[in-house]
Amino acid sequence: MTSIPSVNLEDFLSEDPKRKQKFIDEIGKAYQDIGFVALKGHFLDEKLVERLYSEIKNFFAMSVDEKRKYEIPGIGGQRGYVSFGKESAKGKKEGDLKEFWHFGQYVEDDPERAKEYPENVEVKELPAFNAVGKETYQMLEKTAKYVLRALALHLNL
């Protein structure tokens, strides 16, 4: 293989059975052969991505003390801020030289299922950060549902 396979989700979403089947075949083969694809036609439009990057820059421009207010102990970085040195590569004792933010699933319509997930952390100083993070997560989740449906069809499930 000399290149990463590229598929377009718009083919799967089309009303054309041939385009839909082409997507199913191509994504199935890519996952069987190498385990990943480049995905076009997803639900993250350019404006959303631009807003996300802008708000991420705003958050990481905050002081370390401000960011650490959003570091939640006891949940292994599943939500909120994780500061430098908190994670390490498998088999290493030294902490990684990275910091990150983790948005997670938003469960708003099922109180029982919501108990299974930590709450997402809201940054008081940056309401647009919270909003764009939620929207981005939801668009990624929507994209994933269609990809998984296509893979299920490929596997005859």
C-alpha cells in the first residue's frame, strides 16, 4: 500500500445504492487491510473547525493556575484539563510533555445512562469554548454512527 485510502461519507448518505455500496466496500476493505481511512464528507464543516481551533487557543493561552481549576482528580483525564506530566507512555515512568482537554459524551435524554459518564467540565471564563466543544463532539459522534453502520453492513451484521 502506497497511500491512505480516502472515502467520502456523502456516498453512504446518498440515495444512490451504488454509491452507498461503494462506500461500504471501500471503508470495509480499508479497515480490514490497514485499520484506518481518510474520511471526507463528515459533519465537521470548516467554520466549526475554525471556531474550535480559536477557542482551543483561548483555553490554552490561560495561565497554568487558571487551567488547573479544570483538572478533575480521580477520573483519569476523562473530562476537562490534564496538565503536563500527568500521563506517560506505556512502560515509561517519565510524564509526557503535553497538556490536553477532554470533552466527552453528552447524555441529555437518558438519566440512567448519564450516570455511567462523568459530567463534562464547563470553563466559566470561556462560554464559547464550552459551546463549540459540545457541538464538535456531537458532530463527531454523529459521523461515527454512520461509519459504524457502514462497517456493520460490510460485516453483514
